Amino acid sequence: MNEMQWNTIKHIERQWSAEFAKVDHLIDRNQEKVLSAFASAKVTDSDLSGSTGYGLGDRGREQLEKVYALVFGAEEAIVRPSIASGTHALAIAYFGLLRPGDTLIYATGEPYDTLQTVIGVDQEEKSGQGTLRDFGVHFHSVALKQDETIDVPSILATIDASTKVVAFQRSPGYAWRRALSVSEIGIAIAKIKHTYPDVYVVVDNCYGEFTDVVEPCDVGADLVVGSLIKNPGGGIAPTGGYLVGTKNAIELASYRLTAPGIGSEMGSYEQYRLFFQGLFLAPHVVGQALKGNIFAAAAFTSVGMDCAPLPADAHDDIVLRIRLGSAIQVVQFCQAIQQSSPIDAHVLPEPWLMPGYQDEVIMAAGTFIQGASIELSADGPMRPPYVAYMQGGLTFSHVKLAVMHALEKLGLLEHGLTLKW
């Protein structure tokens, strides 16, 4: 970094100082909520330790789940290191709630690639893998409107007597659309529940936690699901996932987590400190990622790149979508982010056909926790319109440095000195 590049960073920070201040206020509000939950649960030093074997009477596990329920406005929670990913947590939710002959409706268009595998969207290709469709569960998706808002009339028209679950995916996944806010999901939930009170509403909250002062359970969701190596783990939780929601929905999911008759009463882990501490740090860490997204969007758009969301737009997840236009540029961008990472900076990622994905995908993740997308990372599928998805950042400083490096590698810094404003 030379002096001209440092001056560019200062310029962007001054230009968008009001947006950064809004994020600071959001951090404060969410930090207060998390701190209050810890105090209400009366978390003690002994709760940071765990158990072995069956884990019967594991107070650390029980306290961690109590804190999560309080933070996310839920009646009960499941928070387990044994949940391998957000997709795994969603599979627990759907297999827990749905029975043969039931229908699952996705109210935000086609689900993320790995969820399509769980559902069995392509039945011929996925048959026999134990998908929802293998167990006789039907599936429909309802696209968003042209203006990227939730099409409530079409959702209500699609629900029938077999419909058991209506699901919302907050973050767009590998789609070029905005993330959905908690408030607009809440409006949709209220209209669905008014007509169909017995239908379960599930929200995939991945990448969305702490980007607002409210969470989906606060606006009526029955079950909300996410990953601990994303937002709520604060960059410290080493693994795991969570489900929060109503007592009934959590109980049904718990029987899929372990076994009928056992549910959430068992499950051990020898140390819970990192999970508690990660949750405590999560509001601040998510705020760092949001600031990084605002900065990156300002920098990339200033050189003519197409980004979403723009700096002044609502940031309802921690993902910045950057339309690059070619497979080569997606690879170059992701490799630049990898080179700016603390771990494996010397490695050049290449596209490959990852399990659960429909196309080759490149993933840059030089992270302390493998695949932790609350840490700065970037990825994208090798398909038109060739978009790179950048997310996370444990510190704002790291994101700023990585963005400048990416612009330089893409040849968008004039003589390697300053942005082409």
C-alpha cells in the first residue's frame, strides 16, 4: 500500500461516514440485547465447561440454548456443535416438521444450491439419496415479484390442505437479488398466519443475524435456522448450527436432531466457552462486516463495477454481490481475496464441482475456521452472469486492505496508485 492508496481509503471513509455511523448504532443496540440475554440467563463461569457421553444434565448446553432463545426472541433453542452447517440445520428443521404427503413451499424463489439437494428439486438426479421427495414430501417455489418484494397473494394462492411449511430465505444465495429485511418477512408471515394459522413458517437466517435490531422470531416465525460459523459465532465458534423458535417446532426438530424420545435432552461437548464468547462478540463482528461491505461497494462502483447492495442501500445480510461478467474475472477476484487472507495467502483457489452444487464453484476462504463466512471470504459459481459473492470480515481494516488489493489485481488502480474516479 502506498500513500495514494491510503488517501483513497480516507476519502471513501469521509464520503460514507454517515453510513458507518448507522452501523455503529446498530452494533450498540444489538450488543445491549446480547448482554441483557447473558445477564437474564445468569451465565456463570462454570457454564463455559461441558460434559461427555450422553450429556445428560449438561448445564453449559442448556444455558447456551437459553441465551440463544433470549437473543433471538424465541421460546426455545437448539444450539449444537454436532450440526455441521446451515444446510444441515435446515435439513433438521424440514425433516422434523414435514411428513409424507406434506408440501413445502419456498416463498422466496428457488432455494440455495445445497438446499435443492436436500429437497430433491431434480428428482431423477437426487432420487435414492434420502431427499425430502424420497420421503413423499412435495415442493413448490413462489418467485419474488419483479421489484424483488415478496409475492404474498401468490403464496396464499399456492397454499393448500397439504401445505405444512412455508419457508423464507433471507439471503439471496447465488441469485442476483437483494436480501430480505425482517420487517417485510414479518408482514408476509402475519398475512399467511391470518389465513393459515397452522402452517409452520421457517426462515433461513444465514448471513442475516444482527444486521437488524430484530430477528425473524420477533415477527412471528415458528422456526429460524442458521450456522455458527456465520454471523452468530462471532468468528470464534469453531463449528455448529442453531435452531430457534416455538416450543412445538423446536421439539419436532429435536427428534430429527437425535432420535424420537430423546430429542434435545442429550448431546455433549467438552467446552462451550467459544460459543458463548462468539455470540457475545457477534454484534460487533457483524458490524465490521457491514462496514466492509459499504466500503467495498463504494470502491467497486467508483470504478464502474456493478454491485448490490450499494453503499446507501439497506444491508440485510453480510454479502456483497459483484457482477464481474466473466469466469476469468470471478477467478481473479476470488484469488485476490485469498491472497489478502491471514491463512493460506499463498494458495490460489480454482473452480471445482463441490458436493451439493449444480455448477463448478470457486471459494476463497483463507480463514481461521474452515469455511467460516463471517470471516472475509469470496465465492461464486461458474455460470452467467458471473457474480462474485464477498462476505464477512472480522475487522473493518482487513476488508479495506483486501478490497484495495483486489482492485489492483483486477487492473482497476491507475498505475497501481489511485482509483479511476
